[in-house]
Amino acid sequence: MNAHTLAYGKATAAAPGGALISVVPALGRAMISAIFLLSGAAKLAASGTTIAFIRASGVPLAEVAYGLSTGLEVLGGLALLLGLRTRWIAAIFFLYALATAILFHANLDDQNQFLNFFKNIAMAGGLLHVVALGGGRLSLDARQA
């Protein structure tokens, strides 16, 4: 199996590594989307607290930022999970992860902030892989192709 086959999923499920290139991208999407779906649900459950946190962080138009971030996390998280417009969603989440690292976790003297900053950087790196390789064979994108 060559790198092209691994990246673009041309092998069948019965071929050596076929399950790997079929299941692993879907599992990875599910794992990455979970943090966005959970965060979006938490924002919906505590809108007032979330808006106050956004406002306290110095982000202008906290209510608008709340709506945009919540919508992105819930709807984008579902799209990523299902593999719908996967590369675009992953690219948007890549930028979102970097922006939230800088806006909300930039106090690297605080250990919690430090860990969250680099968690976001790691997530951004994983999302770049999704941008490069797409949603995989078990995605809505693959069914539309």
C-alpha cells in the first residue's frame, strides 16, 4: 500500500489496511468533533455565564461572539462528525482553535491556561491533517463524490 492509497482511500475494505483507511478517519473525526459538540452544548446550557466570560476576556460584541461560536461548535461539530464539507469545516476549526488559544488561553504563566493553549495548538495540528486528507471513505463527502 502506497502513501497515495493511504491518503486518498482507494483500497477496498478487504484489502490489507482497507479497514484502517475506512474506519480510522471516521473515528478521528468523531474524536475531534466531540470537543466542539460538548463545548457548544455547554454554551447553550449556560449562555449568560458564557457571555459574561467572553465579555470579561475583552472580546467585543460578546453576544455576537457567543452566537457565532455556539453555532460553529454545534453545527460545525455535526458536519465534522458526519464528514460533510470536511476540509472546509476543518479549516474553519483550525483557525478557531488558534484564535481561541490566543484570545482565551494566552496567560502562559497560569498552568491551566498553558495546558489549554497547547491543547488548542495540538487540536489545530490534528485539524490540519483533516484539511489535507479529507473526511475519508466513511463520510458524506465520499458519498457525494
